Amino acid sequence: MRIAEFRLTRFQFARDRVIGDSQVRADAANVAALELIDEKGRTGLGFIQTLFHPLPSQAEIARVFEDEAWPGLLGQPPMGLIHRVNRPRGGNQRAFSLPFHEALQVALWDLAAKQAGLPLHQMLGSRRNRVRAYASGLDFHLSDSEFEAFFAHADAIGYSAFKIKVGHPDFERDLSRLKLLAKSVRPGAQIMVDANEAWGAKEASVKLDAIRRAGYDLLWVEDPILRNDFEGLKLLREAAPWTLINSGEYLDAAGKRALMLAGGTDILNVHGQVTDVMRIGWLAAEIGIPVTLGNTFLEVGVHMACALPEVEWLEYSFQNFDHLVEQPMEIRDGWISAPDRPGHGLVLSETARREWARPDILAPADLGAAPHNPRVKPAPSLGAAG
């Protein structure tokens, strides 16, 4: 049951809305599917993604993968790799030339779980098979009308918790967005804000106080200040005891550990690297810090969320990726369920491989119409990104 071959499929397509925050903006998806195949033909699937720039051609991705990653995979049992600990010293401590890290972890765990005949969340030790999801707009660059339509639709299909982007240079705009959100969703909804490090520590304290005085109770504020300002984050926790500080998104596992031990967060934010998430999640459980799953590609993070005892929430941001797989994760009434199929339950769509594969780089003008996310209500205001 060893890894025998790999396959890469490159995709490049328009997003069905502009996504972004106070620091970034993106209107195209740049993705490659990585499939690791064992001797019996079982496949582990992960996705390589870049946010701002197209990936190289498929041939170049394969060349780099074969040179940098494949020697450590060929002939190896996935079960023997998922927990492997490397010795990060000197020149060994470096990233791949392309962002393979998360895709490899996801694909290896998917293949290992299939070989074990278990859904991934059960292999990770889950005692449940679903977790609450909150609706996240990635909405900083949407117009007010697009913003209202997005969150009104999320509310209508059962979400009761909503996260918006703040950190605009004009703070009145942040307050206006909170007012629009309150008008668009149900009374008593839980609200989170995400500043993406737009503020300084004292500035964050002043602005959070202003948000509270304006009548908005926040479940949490995410990444309000610089990721490594542990002292500032700790002071902010003390200055705003009425809300929670959610941080750690931009830190690696070692940084997340240092953040927690410094008392710099109320909630630890993790993403899609399965091995890293489980290791730091176990530490968070040991010291009693809640964990939240931020965006993970095609919501594969539901498996880790179901397996970690400190997780209450998973982020869902309505990105138009569902067409890439045969059967996306089930989301209903604000809950996301982990599949009971072996592995993580996602299989690359043969239709997508046939119709959406883009082996070579396309210019933005050649991307064509965006594939539609069926979970998003079709509306002119949520049309293809320009």
C-alpha cells in the first residue's frame, strides 16, 4: 500500500465575486489538484492554491514537484508519512518552491484514511460528525448592495453567525458595514469582525470600544493587530474583556504555540494543514484554549473540527470551488457535516478535469465566465468578478 504515482491537474478560473480584506483583493482562482495514487489505484486528493498570481504551467508544476517532493513520497506508505517529524535545522528548514505543503498533508491523510477504510474525521479520533459553520463574506471589496444581498442570502438559508471584514482607513465605513449587516440578518445573530492586522494595539482598543458603544456585541475580533505582537494582543484581551480575541491565522505551528503560551489569544485560528492542525490542536486542548477552523479548501477542515474537542466553529465563505469535486461537503441550516465516505470524501470531478483544466497560464481576459457556486443565490449584484 505504497505511493506509486502522482497526477497534477491545473485550474484557473474567475471567481464569482471579488474576495478580499483590508490588505488583499483577488478576482481569480489559481488552483492545482494533487492526486497521490497507491499500488492498488486508491487516490489521495489535495489542492495547491495561490491567491494573487497564476500558478506556473502544469508541466512546470509537475517538474518542481518531481524534483522537490516526489523523492520523499515514491514507494512510501502514507501511514508512515502523516506523523513523520523532520529535524528542522539549517538548510533543511525551507519551504517548497511552490505551495505544496498543505496539499501534501491533505492528500496523504486522505489516502491513509482510504487505506484504513475510515472517514478521515474518525481516523483523527472524532466523537461527532458535524460542526457549526459561520457565514464569511470575504466582503471588503463588495459594494454595499452586494454586501447586503450576500448576507441576507446567508441568513435566509439558515446561518445565524456572520463574519465581516473591517479595517477600512475610514472607520465610519466599518461602522456602516456593521449597521448594514444588522439590517440584513436575523435579530440576535452572532457577529464577528476580522481586521486582518489593519490596526495597532491602542487603535484596536479604541475602535473596539467605539463598536461596542454603537450597540454591536461581537463574539470575536479576528487578527486585530500584528501577528507577532503577543504583548499587544495580551493587553487587548484585557482592554476588551467583553469580546474574544481570535488570532494565530498567519503563524506556523511554532508561532501558534508561542502565541498561546504568551497569553496572546482567546481563540486559536487554524487552517488546512491536517498534521499541523492536529498537533497544535492537541496542545490547545491541553491548556484549554478554544480552536476555530478558518477557511479550508472545499471545507476539508470539517474533519479536524470534528476531531478536536475545543472547536465550535468552522468558516464558510461561499467560494466557487464546488464544481471541482464530485460531491462537496454537506452544509445545511448553518451546520457542516463530515462525509462518512473513506478519506476526506472529496473526489476530483472528471467533468472538471475535462472542461475546466487549464494546463497553461491564461491571461485574465481569457478566463471567461466564472463557474457558479450553487450555494449562492444568483443575482446581478453577485456576478462574475471584473
